[in-house]
Amino acid sequence: MIMKKILFLGVLFLTISCKKSKQENLQNEIENKIKAQLNDPNSYNFNYFYLDSLEYMTNREETKTILKDIQTLNSQKDSKSQKMVSLLKSKSKFLQSLNKNKYNGIFSFRANNKFGAKILAEYSFEADSTYKILYILDNNKDTIYKD
């Protein structure tokens, strides 16, 4: 009986641990988009991948705080509270208009250029909150992919 439980837990652990993370899937998707644009895709060599989620997380937390404040102030009926609610609603709309619900990042790799020389490239990218690529910019800030 104990052996069956251990075996079951082992199989369950292996099944769960074999899944790729969202970041790994994003990295693979970016890699595929970049390889399609290269002069010599066989020379591609991954360097590093950096995903910055600070701006996204900060915006999300700030929006949550604003919504809590609005709920608290809505229970009060004085004019000062209602003016504050109006101000917080406009601040919330402004934050949404900035469209900060994205992750920014850098993808670095080495590959041969059209002259056959090995170069180091750093492409910047943006992904939405579901880790779907919005766009990729090359070293010259030219868009190589846009959703």
C-alpha cells in the first residue's frame, strides 16, 4: 500500500515537473521568430534571456489599491469622499491608458551576419500579461515581429 502511494506521488511529480514554464515557452517563441529572420539560422547560439516584470507588477498592485480605496470611499456619502472617488477613477483610467499590462525584456544571442562574421545581438521585446509576444525590436530598433 505504501509502495503504491510512493509510486503514485513519483509519477505525479514527474508529470508536473516536466511542463515548461510560461517564461520558457515565451523564450522558445521569441527564439523561433528570430531564427526565421536570420541570414544563417544554423549559426544561432543563445546567450541570455531577461524578462522585466517590475513595471507590470507595480501597475497591477497600484490598480488594486485604487479599487480598494474607491470601494472604501463609496461607502461614505460626504462630498469630499465623492470628489476623491472621482479623482481615483480618473487615475485608474489614466493607468489603463498607459497600457502597462506588459512585460519588457531583452533576448541576446550570437549568429553569423550576411558577411559570415559572428555577431552578438540584443533584441528587445514586449509581451502581454499572458506571455504572448506583442513585438520584437532588433539592435537598430527596427521591428522584426509585431502581433
